[in-house]
Amino acid sequence: MSRGRFNLKLKLNVYILSAATIIYSITIGYISYRLKEITYRNSVEIVKSSTREYQNKISEELTVMMESARTLKNTFENYKKLKPENRDEFYDHLLSSNFAKHPEYLSIGVYWELKALDKTYKKKNGRYWNGFFREGGQIVNQKAIEDTTNQELTSTYYQVRRLNKETIINPYYDQATKEMKGILMTSLLTPIQNKAGQFEGMVGIDISLSHMNQLIASVKPYKEAVSYMISENSIIVAHTNTLLTGKNFISSLAADSTVFKSKALENNLLDKSFTYENSTTGEEYFVSFEPIMIGNMNTNWIIGIEVPTKVILSEAREVLTKTIIAGVLGLFFLYLIIYFIAVKISDPIVKGVEFAKSISSGNLNAQLTIDQNDEIGDLAESLSIMAAKLTKIISEVIQSSDAIAESSMDLLNSSVKLADGANNQAASAEEISTSMELVLSRIQQNTQNAQETEKIALQAAKGIQVGNESTRALIQSMNDIVQKISIVGEIAKQTNLLAINASIEASRYGMQGKGFAVVAAEIKKLAEKSQLAAKEIDELSNQGLFHARETGNILVDIIPDIEQTAILVKQIAASSLEQKISSEEINAGIQQLNKVTQQNAGSSFEMSINSNTISKQAENLKQLITYFKIEGIN
């Protein structure tokens, strides 16, 4: 093995391990990337699910409270026509019992439009209030008539009257009692309407939002998650950091408020999730929003959860780290497996190479022992069979080389005799070739004469055919003349009749018709002469027609003989041409035979020289074969 060359074992390890490393690294990289992507997506879904879960809890609590207000509203609508003394007692009992059952309520009450209770009341404003709240641990009832004016009022009550629909009030602080002081609260209001849908009052329930803070504080999908609930006017209803409760959400965000306003608060929650970078810490956060619903009513309140992106990705990074560690361990074991496989493959091949080297050095007695039931085993078996066959072939070559040496001497003697015979045959072929060229020259002259005769016969046949056609045209012309002469005779007869009629008519007029009678007599004479001339021309035409027909018949009889003569001459010319071609082919064959004979004579001489050379090469072959070492053969 030359220096710097990789052996098979090293190549197998380097190539297979390199390919396996690349494929394994790509696979692990792709799996790690996908795991990270899936883990991140799942983490995001957990945040979104938590947002939806607590949104549903808060919405459900508010919906239950609003249902309570709706129940009171429906009851008031059905009993508003009671007499004042009975009505107040019924309303008081209804409100107090409901308030006592719900300790989470801060207050509960009903507002009536004075015009709804008293049809004679004509002012624009004016309301009657009947409410219950807690003070000093006791349930206190308070009634009042307020705003009996015609002014434009904008308090919460009148905003609800103008909207005439269920409403949740933005968070506020009410210091009417010591119990309510410092408590962030909201009100659930539902309007009382007549059959026409007109506003006649409303039922209101005041609730504390401190419970929302407890609920929001429990929203912890991840360790560093921040949860909050925001009202329509951007007031923080509840927050993981209770110090922010009641503050303006936008103001507390400082420079990040623009991102929130554009992506969430001013986008009507079309994008319920997004990411932003905190301007203070520089940390990226994932935000999920969900709207708070009361039944089917959209409150424009939202619940949000913020989680640092690094927290979401921490699990993904952990999975990625574990995957890489598992991949490295797997790659290490793969290296070991590939190394042992390479050794298992290369060792038999190395034995085969050593065996091949022994064969190439002439040692045909070498043995190869590889017992494997696979392709390498097949290769080893094939090499052993090859060595056995090579031994057999070399043995036969040694035996054949002696036979070749003896045969070459016999071949030398035979080639000398063959050269003498070839020279004699070449002389005879030269004489035949000369005679054949003379015969060929005469045949060629006969062929040319026959071809000229054929041309003359064909031209004579064509001339007779032309004469025959002219005779036929002459016969046709004479037939036409006969027909025209008959017309002239007929005209002469008619003219004669006209002359007779003219003479008869002239005699009827006496002396006046005498001149006309002379003319008629002359015309009659001319008609008679014309008729006589037509008769003579007709006789001459018939004689000419007869002779023309005779001539045509003779020509017709001559044409087949001339054509037959032309055909026979043509056949003679064709036969002469064929005889010429055959003679040329015979002459060419003789020339070729002469050439081959000359070549045979030369080849015989060369063969005698080659036979001597073969004898010497056989001796050299015997010397070369002694390179191979075969047991039992010297």
C-alpha cells in the first residue's frame, strides 16, 4: 500500500460516518426545530386557553348577576300597575329578599320614570328611586324622588335611558357609605320597558370588583405571567399587581401604549393575540385578549394575559436541549455500530486482496478461506473458482504450447507447397483473362448494332402509324366532301324546280313576264350544269375514298409486321446486353480470381515466414508460463 492512501476500513468509517453524521444532524436539527415550533405553538395555545377559560368564568358570573337583574325587571314590568301602597310593599320585599340572598351585591335598586307611575306628570325628567344597601352590618332601604327638572342631564341613569339597553357601567368608586368607601365597583343595569319598548325605568345591581382581582390573581398559566381585566374606558378592573387596580391601563403602559391601542383596544379585538417588546425592560411579551360577554351582550371589557416569550420558549429550549443530548448519544452509538460494521466488511475484503496478490505473483497454490453467507462470501468463492480455473487453463496452455511448436513446422512445409500451386494457378488465370476480354469486345460491338437496328425499326413503325393516321384523316375529309356535294346536288334540284315554277308564273303574265321567263330559263340551265358537275365530283370523290381506304388497310396490315420486327430486334439487343453484362461479370470474376491467386501466392510465402515465427513464439510462451507455480507440473 502506497503512503498517503486510505485503506478500505478507514474509507468505510470516514465516508459512512460522515454521511451518517450529516443525515443524523439534519434529521435531529429538523426534529428539534419542529419540536420547538410545536412546543411554542402549544404554549401559546395554553395561554389562549387560559384567557378563554377565565373570560368564560367572569362572563358567566356577570351573566348570572345580569340574569338576576332581568328577573327583577320582568317582575316589575308585570306588577307596575299595582296601587302605590301595595306596590311599594311588594317592591321592597322583592328587592330586600333578593339582596339578602346575594352577599356579593353592594346594593340593589329600581328606578322609575315618574311619568310611567303618574300619567299626569309632564316634566322631561323626574325619577323615583328605591334601593337597598348595607351599612353597619344591616340592610338599609332608601327611597327618593330626584331630578324633577326639564334640564339636559347626563348622569349614568340618563345615559342608560337614552341607550335603552342593558349596560355594564365602567368601574368607579362610590363613597355613599363607609362600607363602599375605597371599593372599586361597577353596576349592571337593565331597562324596564313598556309593550312598545319605551324606557320606563331600570333595575340596577352594584357589585364589587375586588372578587375579580382574586380571580385574575389565580390566572397563572406560566410562572411569570401577568393577567388583567380592562373596562371600556381603559380602567384596570383587576390586575395580578393589585397596586395597578383602578388605574388607567394606557397610562400605566407608558411608551408601549401605542402598540396596545393599535393592536387590541382600538382594533375591536380582531387580533386576539400579538407580541410586543416592553420599552422598559426590553423583554418580548406574548399577549392574548378575549372580550367579556354578558350573555350575548358585548361589554367592550376585555381580559388579557401577558407572558414573557422567553418563558414560553423555555420549555421548547428544554425539549431542544434534551433532543440534542439524545441525538449526540445516539450518534455516538451509531459511530460504534458503523465502526464494527466497517471492520466486519473490510476484513474479508482484505483477505480477498491478499489472495489476489498471491495469484498475481504467480502462486496459483494460494488458498482463500472466508465462510460468509453473503455477497463477500460469494466474492471469495468466485475468487477461489477463478484460481482453480486459472490453474487448469495454465496447465492446458503448457501442454498446448508444445503441440503448437510441432504444428508450426508442419504448417511451414505445407505453406511452401501451397505457394508453388498458387503461382501456377495465377499464370493460368492470366491467360483466361486475356481471352475473355477479346470475347467481351465482340459482344459489345454486336450489342451496339442491335440497338441501332432497334432504333430504325421503331422509327419506321412510328412513321407508318403517322401515315395511317393521315390516311384516316383523308378518308374522313373525303366523306365530308361527299356529304357536301350531295348538298350541292340537292340545291341544284331545288333551283331547277324554282326555275320551272318561275317560267310558269312568267307565262301567266304574257309580255310583261317574258323577260322574267328568260332569266328563269338561264337559272334552270345553271341548275342543270351544277347538278351534272356535282354528280361528276361525287363519282370522283367515291373513287378517291375507295383508294384511300385501300391504302389505309394496307398500312394497317404492314404495321403489326414492322412492330413485331422492332420487338424482335429489341429482344436481340436486350439479349446482347445481358450477354455483355454476363461477360463483364465473368471477366471481373476472372480478374478477381487472378488477384486472389496472386494474393494467395503472397500469403503462402508470408505464412511460411509466420510459421517459423509461431514456432519461436511457442518457445517464448513456454518460458513465460514458468512464472506460474502449480503443484505436479514442472
